[in-house]
Amino acid sequence: MSTLIEKKLQTLQTPPVIARYFSTSGLADSMPANELASYHVDSLKAVLRRAYERNDFYREKMERAGVTPDDIREASDIRRLPFLTKDELRGKPWLLLACDRKDVVLIQVSTGTTGGDEIYMTYTWNDYLLNDLTPRYQQLFPVERGDVCLNALPYEMSTAGLAFHKTIMEGSQATVIPAGKGGAYSTPTKSIKLVKDLRPNVVVTSPSWAIILAEEAERQGFALTDLKLKKMWLTGEGCSPAFRQRVERIWGTTANFFYGSLECGALGMECDAHNGYHLAQAHAYMEIVDPRTGQPMMPGEVGEIVVTALLRYDSPVIRFRTGDLGVLETEPCRCGVGLTRFHMRGRAGDQLLIQGKAFSPLFVEEFLMRMPETGNWFQFVMPSSPSAPLKVRCEPARGVRPTAELARTLGKKLEASTGLPIQLELVEQLPRPTAKVSRVVRE
């Protein structure tokens, strides 16, 4: 078996652009800005050329726009191309393929949290293993040989679990504990048993699952702070800084946010400064556009995140509208990493509409989680009419008795902090999710 694997790996060929820029150190987070800019232009040209020559869908899109790969002379020229939307991808597993179907070794599917038919992403060995792992972010993802990593992300169908598994085991040569999240065997009880027996020093999970595991650890009488974790990464769900601070106190370590998607792969990583995501600029070229007009936004302006994958040759992803809102940051980060930073502002479809204005759920969550009387589980119930207040349903903190008077007091505090009309409701317990948590609900 090992001989077959070795022979297969020997047939993989790194595309010339990737080899030219990353064949020596491979460290993307220490590459000079001018070299990154050159890489972006060369990579965009190569990906567009591949799509134009080997994919009918993209060729037709480019022809309708009156653009060929030769017209891309600088990175900003990509704006001449039309967007790729989720609706174009739904239910069409082979739409983006720029290689033979027999070369596909992995197919992953969307989680379905945004509704509609499934979105499929196909991968060849080259794109999934060789191309994706060639650039590395050693300063932003300092996992190395000897580290033991609890990977408490879903493995089935979608990307998160397998993507981190690959990066940790193949890219960092570290040890992976494939705990998963909410699957047939991935119960909180089993996961904490693994933690107690194997003593990981790195944890990767979602914000809500970090709390579920913490609740189970408490039931088993195990203090997570005893692990003395080197690092934790939180991904897969939106999370306010205040909620993150609660997770950090419980687990006794620094927790950094990681941002990625099924369609685009790794997109952003926080450093310990917690001042925005550093864009994975070897993997992605990011634009911020007006969600309504599609026109580019200036740094500092909030818009929709649009991504072109720079390492996907066999299933190109070009100008994909993510549906996420963000803003680019031009000021250098005090951590010393020179990669462009951006800040997340939630999903366009998850915004709270209150009295005719849209607000990010994370905005309200931040102030809710700052109040020590509130617990770690909550829901935002969308108003039934434009004039109705936002109902915030949450558990009380441990040891706090949920009374109507306390609910009114906390609601007034939240109103004063957010400037929004709030009706706060305290409940004994909310359901614990096994899938991605949904903070915004309807009655």
C-alpha cells in the first residue's frame, strides 16, 4: 500500500506559479508585500487560463463579459469578470470541473445552513493535498511535530474536520485526535474521555461545541484548565469577543478565530492580538463589494466578501459571493505579520432587522455576554413586526435565579448598551445543538 501511495504522490505536479513562489520556505505569512502582489497576478492568470481552456461554464461567462485570461494584467482587472453565486452551484456537482471526473478523489457538500439545494465541491489530489499544503502560515498556525490536537469539528460530508485533519497531520506533522462533533460516536461524553486520556495541547472546535464540551467536563469533574493548552482555534460559527473570552476562561488558553468556507477553503486566521483576521493571501484573493450593486468598497467600508481561490486549478472558484459581510483593514498589525487584515460583520442573511435597520447578531451578543448574570446559551427571536422589540431569550448564569424582575433589569441594561428595543426572557435551559448553532430564530 505504501508503494502505491508513494507512486501516486510522485505523479503530482505543483503548478509552476505555486512552485515559483513557495518552493523554498513555503511560508506565506512572512512573504514581502510586493512579492505577494506579484503572486496574486500570476496566480489569477494561471487559474483563469485553466478555467477558460477546460471548463465550458467559465468560458461562457468570460465570453459573455468580453474578457479572456490575457486581459488580466493586474489583480484588480478580475473585477471585469462576473460573480459566481451559490445559486449557480446548487445541485450541480460537476459544474466547476476543469479536469476528468476520474481524477476527482474527494467530494464534499454544504452543511445546508443557508437553505436551498446542496452545493458540492470536488477535489483532485493536486488541489486538495499538494497545492493546498504547499504555502504555510507558521506564525499564525504554530502547530508542529509533537503537538497533540483535539479536532472537535464535524467530519461527515462537509469540509471542516477533514480540512484541519489534513493540515495538522500532513502539513504540521502533528498528532490528530479525530474527535468530531455531534456524530454517531462524537458525543460530549466520549470526547471528554479522550481528552482525559490523551491530554491534547491544541484544540480546534466551534464556539458552541467548546461550551458543550466544557459542560460535560464539569459533569465528569475534570478541569479543562489542567490541560494547559498551547492554543485553541474557534471556527464554523459567528462569535463575539465577549463570548470568546468566556471560552478562554473555561479552557485556560488563548482562543483565536479561524474563517473558511466549503467553496473557498481557508480564508482568514487571527493572531493573538485579536484585531481582525489575517487573510490567507496564498490561498485566496479577496474583494469587498457592495451587496446590492457589486461595486468595490473602499478599505474601512463594510461589504460582501468575494473570493477567488488561488490554489484551485481542477475546480476553479472565481469571484465567489460568500454572503458574508466584512471590512478590509489597511493598518499594520502589531503582531508583525504583514498579511492584509479584515474584520467580519456576520452573514448578510442573518442580520437582525429592528425598526427597519439591520444589525449583526454579534453586536447584540457582545453586550449580552458582558453581563455576568447571563449564561452561555441564548437566542435572538426576530420581531414579528417592524415596531416590535427584539426578544432575547437566554439562560441565567450558574447560581443565578431567573426571575421576572431580573429579566426586566437585564433587558434595560441591554437596551442602554445597544440602543435597541429589547425584551429579555430568562429560561431554565435552551436546547443543546449537535450541528451548527443557530442564534437567530423565529417564533
